[in-house]
Amino acid sequence: MLQTTSRLLAHAKNHGYAVGAFNTNNLEYIQAILEAAEEAQSPVIIQAAGSEIDYMDGYVFTDIVRRITGRMSIPVAINLDHGESYDRSIQCIQYGFTSVMFDGSRLSFEDNIAVTRDVVKAAHAAGISVEGEIGIIGGTAEIEDMLDHSQELSNPEECRYFVEQTGVDCLAASIGTAHGLYKAAPKLDFERLKTIAALTKVPIVLHGGTGVPAADIKQAISLGVAKINFSTVVRQACISQMKVTLADDPDNLDLMNILGRSKDAMKKAVIDMMTMCESVQKAENWQ
Ligand SMILES: [Zn+2]
């Protein structure tokens, strides 16, 4: 059944786990995420960024997710990842997403507050939730520099003010993770996370979940993280399997076989991440 992200995150916080949020951009990728969640009996957030939505067509995306989810018992949220504008958020509300993220982290602090507040107003009127972002969560290439310049990580006092001013339901905070593949395990600033969670009182979202060690994920959850984003790890599983499939049989022209084997690999990667988030079996007796 479709749910807002804030309902999923409230359940996660109450039961001491995090909900995995998985990016997607094609049919097998959508099937892999939802089938993994049903198999693991795990709540799940399926999400797409602007370029992914444009690639799939937002209405087609939500129609497929609704159709598959309608046959399942687990709670599912459809989220806009890194919404780049107010207009993109409105578009996704119209597509039938159940939450949107507005990423104004590269705007001035004041402009980020102003636009996020407008997004919250529109989204809450439509009954859906909003994720805001403070501090820049860059790519893994940028992270080395960021660790040397801790002012680019989220400032806890700014986080508190931002949440109070905008009314966001959850907050993506920059605490040392990045998008993409890490060269060495990332160093998470747990002290900062703890302070941000205490001051804002909203669930914290961890971006760049791929490659974060299980022990760090566990600690992050205990300090207030309730949503963890994964993208690279699933695409990597898909493409690695595709290379094996084609190396095994270079003349294979059965697309269902090639994509189907990759779908199974993605499913396995998603279940592995759900296990790390400790969300497996948490959809049982969902109310
Ligand atoms: Zn992100």
C-alpha cells in the first residue's frame, strides 16, 4: 500500500530501524526494488531524481509502482530525490508521488528556506511529506575536500532554524557521506548527527549509503537516522551481472534473460541493504 514517507519514517524511528530509499529508472529496476521489499517484508521508499523521472515519464513511473504495490502488503512510499526546483516538486505531486525532496543546499540559506517553505505548503496541502537539505552532500570526489572543511557539513544550529522555519518532515544532513563510490570508508561525524537529531527532532536522512560500513549504519540509526539512500550499489549489481551474462554468452539475444538475470542481482543487493538497515520483517503487521 502507498504511504507517505513521514509515516514510514515515524514507524522506523519507533521500531529502531531505517527505511532504505532506492533510486530507480526502468522497469526491471522498479520490479527488483518492490519484489525485494515484499520478499523481505520490509517497508521501502522507491525514488527517482529529475533526470530519472524525465527518462521514465513521471506518470508511467507512478502508474507502474501503484499497479505493483496494489498487489503487495508492504508499505511503499514514492519519493522525488534531490528535487531541483519548486516546479519539479509540483510536477511530482501531480504524478502522485507520496513525498518530495527539495534540495536547495546550493542556494543561499535564506533562499533555501524560502523555496523549501513554499514546497512544504504545496505538499502538505496535497497530504504528502517533504525532505529538505542543509549542507552540501557532494559526490565522492568532493568528499575528501569536505572532510578538511567541516563548515561544509551541516551546521546543527542552522538545521534547527531551517526545520523550524520550513516545517519539513525530515532532513538530509551532510555528516560526511557522499554520492558514488568511496575510495576508503567514509568518516561519519556522529557527534554532529546526534546534535542535529536532538535539535531538529525530525528523522534524519543519510544520503550516499553505498559503501558505508554496517556498523556505521547501525550507529547512525541509533542516533536518529531513519532513511538511508542507496543508488550506486544497485546499479553496480545490475551492470556487473550484465557483464557476466554477456561474457558467458556473447550471442545472447534474449533481452528478458539478460535483464532478468540483472533484475535478480539487483533484488539481492536491495535485500542486503535492507538487512543492514534492519528493516527486514518490519512490514509485518503494518498498521
Ligand atoms: Zn542524495
